[in-house]
Amino acid sequence: MKSTAKLKFNAVLLCAVSLCILSLLFAKVGFAKGNGIMDAFEAKKVAEYSWVVFGPLTPPNPQNKGFMNNPLFTITDKSVIVIDPGSSLQVGEALLEKIKKQTDKPVTHVFNSHVHGDHWLGNQAIKNAYPDVKIYAHPVMIEEAKAGEAESWINLMHNLTEGATDGTEAVIASITLENEQEVKVDNITIKAYLSEIAHTKTDAMFVIVEDKVLVTGDNNFNQRMPRLDDGSFPGNIKVLEDAMKLDVDVVIPGHGPSGGKEVLSNFRDFLSIIYETSKEMLDDDAEAFEMKPVIVEKLAKYKDWESFDDTIGKLISIAVLEAENE
């Protein structure tokens, strides 16, 4: 009887140890247990090979735990490509859970659209799960991230989410892109379009050639107000006009719902109204506070965009400063 009991005890102990080891292994690759961040958001198929998890329009906060962008993944015949995996370790892990529901193929390539951390700090989760992953970005993005932007965004996300992103570390892209460079990944081609200045000085847009899908990063917004603190109105407008000439059917903005090329022209018009009206009124010696009601009236179709009332004054001020220096 004692021998039988001992055997049973050893069997139970072995089982418990095995489960513990398995849990640790799965936790390491980020698939073990859902963290709930993306539970309310479906991975939507937008083309033959590509899927997007469209994030909420609200800024980073304790409720959304920092998830706010539109991570895209493309499933090739052998692997997975990710563009902009999100704002934190936790968001990146949640994205891996979404990918795992569609395929068991490994993530081999990641592309980052620009230096703002809400788009790329999720690199860490993918690097943890797939140590050999290749991560690409605009060369200036890599420089700025290393020069302090990465740490600034880690701190910002921590503060805005009240600690929900704790544990996030900067895994900065190590492979620089060139304008119109094509990266072939199995049966899929990613073509990068870089600019000198648009939303920032670090922007790269990506076309999934076989899917005719354009991922704009924050060069394009839809139903959400943009930030242009370190960008350019004319630069951003030019990039959007150039993008409208590309052979694409689907446009994935950095924030907000997707669509066709009308998503590009709609945001181009938004920026143009602010900038051109500011320039015209500046020529008439108007002050920024006098411009605001005029511009707001012209932007009537955009008045329901997320954070419109809180942001429009600052955007006008930025436009005026740039117009003065033109």
C-alpha cells in the first residue's frame, strides 16, 4: 500500500512539475494565457493574406491599457509579417494571441512605421517569442529611438496607462530601410515608401504588393485627430497625394477604420483646410484665436472625430508657426 501511494504521489508531482514547465515555456512566447487587451477587438481579414486588429480611437489610458493603433499581420506561405505591433510588451503579446488563432507559422519580419512608441514598443513581445525576427524601420527612426525617444515613450505609456505597460523595454529596429525598397518574404513583397518629413521625420509607409494594401502609419488618420508636433502640414499633404497614385485598393490608417483611397483624400483635405486657411488669414494679419472659428466651421464634417475640440486649437497654432516660416 505504501509503495502504491508513493507511486501515485510521484506521478502527481511529476505532472505538476510538467505543467509548471509548460506554463513557463508558453509564457515566454506570449501565447500561454490571454491578457485581455484585444479581447473586444476582432482580427479582420482585409485582403487575401492580410489581417488587421483595429484599435480604439481613444488615447492611451488605463482602460485600453495603451492599445490604440492598427496592428497588421500578413500570413505568407511559410511565415508571418507584422507591421506596427503596438504600444507595449502586453499589447504585442495580445497581438501574438490573435496571430496564433489564424496560423502556427512563425513571425519572421516586423516593420515599424515611425518613432512614436504606440506603434512599435510591441516589438519586445515578438522578439521574446521569435529571437531571430528581423525588424525594419526608417533610419532616422532608429537614430531618434536610440537618442532618447524610446525611453520617453516607455515613460509616457506608463504614465498614461497608470502602469499597465510596466515591463516594456525598447527593442529598436536594427535594419534600415531605403525609399521604394522591396523586401521579399516568401511569396509576399513589402515595398517601403519613406519621406523626409510628414507626420514626423521618421515615417515609412508600406505596401503589401500582392494584396494591394497600403499601411500608412500616422501619415493618415481616420475619425481621430492627429498629432503634428514634430511633423509638417505641407510634408504630410504631399505624402498623402503621392500615396493616392499608388496601385492599392485598401488603405490602413495609423488610427481609425480602413477604406479605399478616399481615406487618403479625406485626411489630405482635413490638413489642407487647416493649413491653407491659416496661411490666408495670416496674410490678412489675423491672430490664431481669430482663425479658429473660421477653420472649425470649414471642418464641420470632421467635428465628430475623436478629440476634435481638445486638439484643433493646437493644430491651428502649429499650422500658423509653419506658415510663418515658409
